[in-house]
Amino acid sequence: MLNKTPKNDSNQGNALNMIGIGSLIKGDITSDGDLRIDGKIHGQVVSKSKIALGGTSEIIGNVTARSADISGKIDGDVEITETLFLRASSKINGNIKTGKLVIESGAVFNGNCQMVFKPLN
């Protein structure tokens, strides 16, 4: 007999989702996996994993993720539970809340920053 029990896909959170140069998305994006964005998004971006914004990326809206590596532009608040990297070409206009923050020389950040320490369980 065939087993009709649904499988639990343990790799579901490892998916890589890409939004390429020239793409414009108007609306919110939510992902369990990693996000690579080189296009433009007008809406909230949420990932349970990592977000990487290339130098051509632009987000107008809030960004929430476990970790992030930013080279593009964000007009909105950024909340990262672990480490946030602001590369030299990044421009953030909004408040930042993160566990760890790394800022390269040349990065632009206009807003407040709150470092949130989460103890290991």
C-alpha cells in the first residue's frame, strides 16, 4: 500500500529566492528561506532567514529578518535579530534594531539604532 502521510520537508527554510535587476514588486514579501534582492520592492520584506540586498536594490518599506547584508537602499525601518552588515554602498533612511551591527566606511544611515542583546538559551 502507498503511504499517504505528507512529508515534512526539512529543507524548506533553505530555499533561495531571487528578485533580479529591473524587477519592481508592489506588495509585501514573506519567505522562510534566504532572499537575494537586486530589484525594487515597494512593500514590507520579511524573511525567517537571511536577506541580501545588492547595490541596485531599493526597498520602500520595513525589512525584518534573522540576518542581512545590505549594499542597496532602504527607506523604512530595519529589524534584524542577529547580524546586520551595512556595506559601503548602502543607504538606510529609517530606524535599525539589531543584535549586532557592522558598518563599512561610506555607508549612510539616517535614523536611530537600538542594539538588542538576546541571551543564549
